[in-house]
Amino acid sequence: MSAAPAAVLERERTDRPARGGRPAKRAVRRWAWRLFRREWRQQILVLALITTAVAVTTLGGAILTNTPVPPTSTFGTASHQVVLEGDGGSAGLAADIDAVREHFGGVDVIENQDVATGAKGGAQLRAQDPNGLYGHPLLALRSGHWPTGAGQTALTANLASQLGLRVGDVWQAAGHDYAVVGTVENPWNLGDAFALVAPGTLTGPVQATVLFHATADSLAGFVFPQHVQPITPQTPSGIPPAFLVLIFTCLGLVFVGLVSVAGFTVLAQRRQRALGMLASLGATDRDVRRVMVANGTVVGVAGAIAGAVLGLAVWIAYAPGFSASVNHHVSWNQVPWWLIGTAMVLAVVTATLAARRPARDAAQMSVVASLAQRPMPPKPVVRTVWKPVILLTAAPVLLLVSGGIAAGGGGRAQVVVLAALLCEVFGLISVAPVAAGALGTIAGRMPFAARVAFRDVARYRSRSGPALAASTVAVYMAMAVILITAGRFSDSVDYVGPNLPYNALIVAGGSSDVAQGLGPSAPQPTTTSTTSTTSTSTTAAQDQAAATAIGTALGSSDVLPLDIAEAGVGTCSAAHGGGNCRSNGVVYVATPELLRHYGIDPAAISPDTMIITARQRLNQVANLDIIPHRQGPSPDATRPGPFTHPKIQYFAQLPTGTSEPNLVLTQHAVDVLHLGTAADSWLIHTTKPLSDTQAAAARRLAAEHALTIETRNNIPTLNQVLAFASAIGILLALGILATTVGLVRSETAGDLRTLTATGARRRTRRAITAATAGALGLLSSVLGTVVAYVGIVCYFQDALSAQMHNVPVTDVLLIVVGIPAAAAVGGWVFAGREPRSIGRQALE
């Protein structure tokens, strides 16, 4: 007789320290490296997320810390400055400068004189010493040499481009001929358009900035001219940008950690037999855990290094373009190195901690079960709903306490809003496993495929919960961006967006800039609707002819005269104080030409209407005022203060660009409030979008007639921002859901084999996977959307009707409906393949 087979005995496994010494530790490291090298495809998502998180932190930290202009950017190395006004050549300005110099000692004087260029804002002739005592950081030479005498100038690049001049050309300005000898810039304001001349050669300065050092006692002992006050650098308030980046980096790494847990769980499941072999060779539970944890550390180190290198490479390439975007010079090495190092350390810690739980589960499997590659049994986890309820309830309360959008972004408000954001994120992370477990309670009423899918998600929620939390946070972030952006673009008072269509430009005279002022300090134009002079009429006729000539040069006869009202439309803190007023955009007058151009019947305007507008819901702004521009602390008898609660009519025919006539005062408002008007702007439409050559030609023609032009800016439209945010949120959520579904289905591979062996068709297998993906997608989209919506409503508070009247329903539905639908369709398409082996598992 043959001997009976010996029973398979399980070797006792302990956590006693291994006695292999260095060879054992070296073996553990080799196993960890082998896992990383052989299973890189399964870890590519985790590696990519860690790389992206560190790269975004590096790039975001560099951008946010370099975006604000330092408070000392206009002071050079001085501690104080004072701006003195002159009248273009009088001795009073020189006397004021001499008085400041005599009292404070060494000073640095920067003299300016306006010069017309045809572009909105114009330019300046600037007399400044490049080697001045305090102002030398405000000048930089880019080519050529500094102007050294009368008749020489160095232009900024933007001014030279507008004028079509290069080094060696001759420029006629302010009645003088200037030889262009170089190009210069203000490193702290690259948008500053000026022509530098040698000190002492400016014949008609109208303004002088005096830089000096002073103590409190010396300031108190000097009497500055009337209406002139010394200026000192302001200390920045609020949370430092780098600290905000660090906080969002931590949130991002929490998100990465949630996905990493799922990824390392899949890896442990795939390498369960190899880990069992390692244990059978004498490795303790601690050694098995170390293999997985060391693998997580390797992934974290690789992702952190790759992310830092990628982020720095992108920043170095982007720094020159970024300098142009923020209008001040930024060097590539001006990055918060401490933030990059902290992000790299946190990335390694995140990956290491994410591998600990799968490592602990793998180490607790018996050697026989591991070698047989039996599925890891799910562990019952007690989830309480009190933690997510407390966190998700605290978030709206904190937003209400912070004051919301009306708080103005102060330091205290920023801290409270940030705390609310953390409560929402961690509340979503806590509620995701509870929501996944709730699927099991409703599975009994579902069809067979959905019943199996829901119960699998609930059974393995310790694996599916973290990934579901990550996809929910992705939806939450995308939805928050969509709602905040929609609210910002929906503000009828603080109006934002593109200024003009691509085929339009505005030709304007000097009064158009004056008319944009608001409050007591705004200068009062001399041209009114009731009085005019012969010289004013002659000038207006000449400007009209010049505007028509510009339109003809562009091949357009569509030239619309625009009358600008001497008033603003906005909100004030006091009904008749005129201070702390808020307005946006130029206010035009409803002339017969304007109404006819946009097809508005004058009879459709009520006799008592004060404003017609294309801004939706402007009539719902409770404290809207018409604020006349005026001089002096209080209005006189013929110029009333802010007119409250004006009657408003909405006309969709009016344009929506911020510089177009989207906000128009009726003639009734002009007459009742005795407002002045300035007829010196013209809107020109062309048949095709304006080219750079056409815009330059228009600027030259405008400069010849002392006019300016305005073309389309680069502000994106609302639809562009929403499309970008929606696409990022959907792609990120779908990617995470794909990982989640793959994890759950890999955990239940044995059940799938059993179903296939008992006759389950491909349609059934497809339906199980589709139901799993659709249910998780629906959970993440609904949870993320609801929490984001409640938070934004609490943030807008009193401005809710103005900010949320134009909710982007299409984008919201695209996320709420599109994510679960796309997940279900993807699960159906990519599932259904019959397992390679039904009777046994394939050897690796």
C-alpha cells in the first residue's frame, strides 16, 4: 500500500525580528524593486498622479509667489515716495522738488510728460537717471545704450512695436525729433509704455515722482504741498500665496493617497502568490509588509523626483511668457524651494502610507492561501455617519460666518473659508465609504446584474471607498469651479468678460477716460449736453472725420458715434455720500443713432426709464445707483448726488462686451440729473476679424489726430472656462472610476469564473461591470455636486440672486448625468470577455 499523503501544515508566522541581518534587508529591497519594475503598468496611475501633484505644486508655487507685484516695486530702494503735479513747465514743480531735496537730503527724481501714441492709455516721455540713487531697479537696458543727451531716447518694447520703430530710427514727439538709441523696460511693470530721455532734457514735465529715505520725525517736520501725501510700501495682508499652494498640495496628495490605496491593493492582489512564496522562504509578516511599503516608497520617490523635474522644466520654459502675462520680470530661479522640497517629502510619505494597509492585509494572509492565490477576504468595517455629518454641516456654517463673497478676501475671511473647504473635502472622504456600503442595502430590489454589482461594491468598500472618495472630490472641485466662474461672470454690477468682438474696435478721445472715473475725485468734463463752444464743436467734427477715416482705412463704413455720460452706474455704501462706490465699464447715452444701430424702437422705452441694458438681472440689484461725476465733497444744486433705484429695462439687442454700449442711460436720465456728455467715442465694426497689421495702422492714424483705439482683449468667455473645467473634472473622475471598477472586479474574479461556469452569458458579465461603474459614477457625481452647490450658495450669501441667476445647467447636467452614463457605457464596452481559465488560475 502506498503511504497516505502528508497533510499540508501552515508554518507559524511571527513578527519576531528576522535574523538574516543585512542579507535579509537586501532581499526585501530587491523584492520591492522587482515589484516596482515588473508591475509598473499597474502602478502607472499612482506614479502619474504623484508626478502630477508635485509638478503642479512646483509650477503653481512659482506662479502664485511671483504673480503679486512686491509692495516696493515702485519705490526702488527708497522707503518713501511722493508724486508732485505740475502744469507742463512752470517753476512750481521744480520748487517743490528742491524743497523735498533740501529737507530729506539725497533724492531721486523721475519726471514724466504725456505723449499720444494712438493706443488706449497713451505713453510717457520719462526723464530718469539709470544710475539714480534709489530708482535704478526700475530701469533695465535690453539693447542699444542709454540716452545721454538731448535728442536721444530709448523706447520700451511695447511702445516701439506700437510705433513701428527700431534702434536707429527717428521719432517725432512733443514737437521734437528723437533718435532711438536703445530699448529699455521697467522690470516691475513691463506694460509701462514710455520713452526714456536723459535727465534734465524734458521741457514740459507734468508730473514728478520723488524717491527718498525718511524717518517718522523727518516726515513730521516737513509740510508737503496741498493734496500731496508721502507714500510708503503697504504690507501684504491675507494668507501668503505659497502657504495656500501648500494647503492645496496637501489636499491634492490626500486625493492621490486615496487612489494609491486602490492601486496598491490591486498590486497586492496580483502579487499575492509571490508574496506567499517570500513568506514560505522564511520571511516574517514584518518582512512582507516591508516589501509592499518599500515598493510604495520607491513609487513615491520616483514620482516626487519626476514631478519636481517636470515642474521645473515647465516653469523654466514658461517663465518668459509668464513675465509678459503678469507685466513684471520674473527669473526662472525665483521659486519657493522650500515648498518644492516639502511637496516632494509629502509625496513620498503619501505613497508610503498608502501602501501600508494593502501591505498589512497581504501579510495577514496564510502562506497556503497566498500560494493558492485565494482572494483576500473582506473585513467588516464599522462606518459611522456622524463624522461626515459633522464635517459636512460645519462647512456651510463656517462659510456663513466668514461673510462669504462680501467679506472681500481679508485675512480672517480667508482662514475661515479655507477651513470650510477642508471640512467639505474630508467630509466627502468620510461619506464615500458609507455611501458605498449603502448600495448593499438596496441591492435586494435590483435585477440580478445590479444586485451582484451593488453587493460587491458594499462588500469591498474598504477598497472601493477610497477610490470613490477620490472621484467624488474630483467632481466637487470641478463643480465648484463651474459655479464660482458662472457667478463671477453673472455679476451685473462688476461686469467681466471680453471687451469687444474680434471684428470691432473703439476710437476714443480724451474725455472717454475721464468719464470712467467714479466719485468725488473724478474730474468734470467741460463739454455738457446743454453748453458748447465753437472750438469744442470744431474739435468734435475733426474727431468724427478722423474716426470715419480710420473706418475707411479698415474697409468699414459701420462707424457708430457713442456719447459717454458723465456718470457711473454701481453701488455706494451711503445713499448720498458718493464714497466707496463700485462700478464697472463706461456708461453711454441712448442717442437716436445708437438705438437705430441696434434696432431698438424708442417707443419701446418707457418715459420714466433711466437705464437700458444688456446685463441680465441688473434691475434686481437692490442698492443700484446712478452716480454723477463731480468735483468737491458734496454735490451742488444742479448736480445731485447718487440717484437710487433707477428704473431699468432689459434689451437683448444691446451688445454684451464690457467696452461696448451694454449699459446706456436714457435721455430722460441725462435731463433729470443734469448730466454732461462727451461725444468723443466711435464704435467701428469690420467684416472680418482685425489683424495685427490693421490694428497697428489704426493706432498710427489715431495718434496723428490725438485719439486712441481699443481692440479685443484676451479675457476668455464664460463658455470657454466652463468647458475646460467640465472636461478636466469628467476625465479625472472617469479615470478614477475605471481604476475603482477594475479593483472591485479583480477582487471578485473568482465569482465571475463561477458565474461563467454555471452558464452566465457575456451580456450578464457586461451588465455587472456596467452597473458597478454606473453606480459609482452616480454616487460620485451626486455627492460632489450637492456638497459643492450647498457650499457655493453659502459663500455667495446676500449676493446669491445676482451671482447664481445664470446657473450653467448644461455643464451641471454634463457632470451629473454624463459621468455615470459614460462610466456605464465604458463598463459595458470593455467588459464581457470570458476568463482565460475557469477550472484553475493561471500560473505567473
